[in-house]
Amino acid sequence: MPVHVKVNSPKVTYESDFIKAKYCYESSSATQHPDGRITINPYTLDMDVTTAAKIPRTGLMMVGWGGNNGTTFTGMCLANKHNLTWHSKVGEHKADFLGSVSMIGTFPVGLNEAGEEVFAPVRHMLPMLNPTEMEIDGWDISNMNLADGMKRAAVFDWELQEKLRSHMEHLKPRKAVFFQDFVAANQADRVNNVLTGSKFEQMEQIRADICDFKKEKNLDKVIILWVGNTERFSEIASGLNDTWENLEKAMKASAHEISPSTVYAAAAILEGCAFINGSPQNTLVPGILELAEKHKVMIVGDDLKTGQTKLKSVLMDYLVGAGLKPESIVSYNHLGNNDGKNLSAPQTFRSKEITKRGVVDDMVASNKELFAAGTGPQKPDHLVVIKYVPYVGDSKRAMDEYTSAIAMGGLNTLVIHNTCEDSLLAAPIMLDLVLFLELFQRMDVKVNGKKIHFEMGQVLGYWMKAPLHTMTNSLFRQRSCIENLVRAALSLPANNHLFLTKGPIAKVVETQQNGVSNGNGVHRDLNELVVLKNNKILSNVALTQQNQKLAESQTIRQIK
């Protein structure tokens, strides 16, 4: 596979099968004392990051394949694979992956000769799976083929649907796990394609389906993605699902509180397949977490972050970061697709409400100055409302009001209206989760020769409303996490956005990293100094510590 972005450093080795990098991770620990003092202790860790360069043959199996998100995702990939074009009332359109960080996004990688930032396409930084080469399969409670499911969803323009029909009408979902009590009663009219037997027997059939798909398509790996209906929350109870041993026994007994999504998660992990929970329910119960840890299988959850909640994570970051105090957040939205229909039941809405409300908690906790005792409310009043309006279909309307306390008793109110096509926002997010998860599965990180296991739930939290092992819900910090992990795999330092080389010290840009400073900002092991002068990069070879002050007076040659 050709290398589109190459790092010129002795700390990065490009081999036919691997990209190997030595990375210095810098962070700090902090101690808070009773008297309010904080002691900060910086530390560094030397890491070895190895990324497999060969991309395995990968398949994706979706739970809820025949629904709005499943058919839209499949249609998007097929339209790009076949370079489809179509017309709407505004003109011709071409297939694209707009909304996907992996396919459309860029990361800053450095400054050019003019001191301007250079941005590299994310998909060129490291070898990434081509979505048009990915095999797709899945399960659904309805036996409707994907072409008819696409028509029912009414997401794509009609001409595009017609062009996709021949590529999708032969695609039919496998029989699904379904327990009526976990979703709204209004979903019963779709149910004609479900498994029977005990919950354990159904899990074994899902495992067989995964093996069948893998063998039929000659795949190296399979990723499982839940995009089915939102379920109600399951009860977490000792002896039921608190350990894998108890969860397995409960499935064999078909215990009432074992949800369909938990059955799929168990089947995926036992087959060594990464699992992504794209809905808000508590699929990943303690017994599933234990099983995933035992088998070292990556799991990600919960709930795709598409429109209103993504914007909320941006606005809360802005308000709290600016020292403004959010005191009231009211979020209302209505939608008319099957997701909205299912959420009209109180028990399923509760699952969604929890993930949509929880996104603000860590940002509120990050500024105790704003929410100190005696300064008014200790957290914002936060209300979430979702209504089902069939007329609007997949075009979701969201209205938000943010009221914040400002200086000297004042108030600031933001009112925002957002109209978004729900599945067309979700499909690129689903793609990013799959592509980055597949990439990070090929990444091996070691400290002192010992492999470390990093939590995918947090690393991929940028796309989830309620990330597992949450450290932050700040959207920009979450994106930086992904960017800096990719940079680590190339021995590039974490992007600090200081831009010091554009300021007073712009004359000296060092090409070697992690050397020992001589006290003047120059590293003792520096063999070649790069000098910015007259907007051109100039080089003076083999400068030593003794002749550093004479650098500009020595003969220089221009780097071609």
C-alpha cells in the first residue's frame, strides 16, 4: 500500500508489514490538598507504537440492518463504490462521504516554507480500510430486503433509490433476536424475522451467523454494530448480569432482564469481534465488560452522537470555558422516523434521556469556581423532550435554549433551531467508528515491553453520547484524542497549538526531537538546524553547541 504521508524521522520505521514508532508520552499527575493547594507532577513515558500496515479483509454486521440507519449506511457505501450520480430539484449530486472524519477530515501536520499550516487527509496518515471494499451483512426483525427497506426509510432522493435498487434488493437480513418487552409495543407490526429458543440458544445462533458470514466472504475480521431500536434499560443485579458466569447462566435460563443487545454483545465477544453499541440502552452490563476484558476484545458505547447532543457538547465547552455559568438547558426535538416512533414509549425514551442529559456533567464538574457553594444552582436545570411527529420523517427538528448567568447579575440566552436529516448524519458517524476501530485494532502500544490496553469507549467518544470510561465529553478534546493517537503512531508530538515557531523564536526550528537541552533551547544531539529566514527554510549542517551563536553568519544552503 502506498505511503501518502511519511514522517522523516529516525524514530519511525516503515516496513512492508508494520509502521514502528518510538513515542514519548508527556502528562502529569495532580494532588489536591485540603487547604486548596494543588501539586502538579509532570512525567514522561517512552512508548513503542507498532501499527500493522496490511489491512485485513473486514466485514461489518449490523443489528437493525433493515432500518433507517442500516439501509442508509449500506446505500452510501454502495453509491460510492459504484460512483453513482443522481439528480434532485437543485441539480446533479455525486456520491460522497460528507460528515466522515476518516474520509473527509484533515489533521494539521506542520508548517510549510511560508510558515503556513499544512493539513493532511486523515485517511492518508495511516493505512485505513477502504469502505467500498468492506463486506456488509446483518440482522433485522423484519425480513424486508434492503432495497424495500431503503424505500420505507425515505431518506435518499428517489432517483438515487432507483439506481441503488439493483445493488440492494438481493440483500436480506438474517433472523434477529427480539424480546418485545425491551422496545415500544408499536414495533410489533415489523416483527416477522426473529429467532426462537432460549436466550443462550439465540446467542449461539448469532455466533453461527458471524462464522458463516466470515467464511462465506473469506474475511479476516468482523465488527458488530448495533443500530437497532433503543431498548429500555435492563436491571443490573447481583447473580444476574454482574459477572460473565452469572450472565451466561441467566441466558441459559432465559432470564427476563437479559436484553437482545446484550445477547449480541456476548456473541460478538465470544467470536473475537469488536462490538459497538450505537443506541443508549445499558447493553454493556458488568458481565459483558468482564467478558470483553477476558478476551481482550474492544467494545465501544453508548449511543451515536449526531446532531443536538453533539452541538450541546460544543456549547457547554464554550460556556464553561468562557467563565459563563449555564443555569438552564432545555432541549426539545421531534422526529418522524421509526426511532421517533419507538421513543414515544416512556421506557425507551428514558434510555435516550439519560445519555442526552449526561453529556454536560463532566464539563460542569470541570469548573468548581462557577458552581461553588453559595453561588446559586450547583448544576444547570436540564430538560430533554422528544416527540414523535410522523410527518417530518427522517428530518429531525431540534430546538435548544441555553440560559447562563453573566457578570454582575446579568443573563445571556442562546436559542438555537436545528433541522437535520437524522440518518444522513448517523451513517458517516457509523463509518468513522468502524474505520477507526479497525485501525486501532491493528495498533500495538507497549511501555517497557509490556502491552497496554487503552479503552476504545473513551478514545472513540467523539462519536458517542455516553462514552464508556468517560474522561471528557468536550467535543474538541475528544477529537484531539483521536488525532494525537494517530500522531503517536508516527512519533509526532501531541498537537499543542502553541505556534511558537511563528513567533519570536521562528528563526530556530529543530529537526531532531527529545534531545537534551543546553539551556538555550538547543539540543546537544542536534546534527542539523533548520532556519526560517525570508520565508524560506534554510539549513546549516552539523552545527555544534559552540558555534550556535554564529549560525546565521555561516554558509547556508537552501533545502530543495
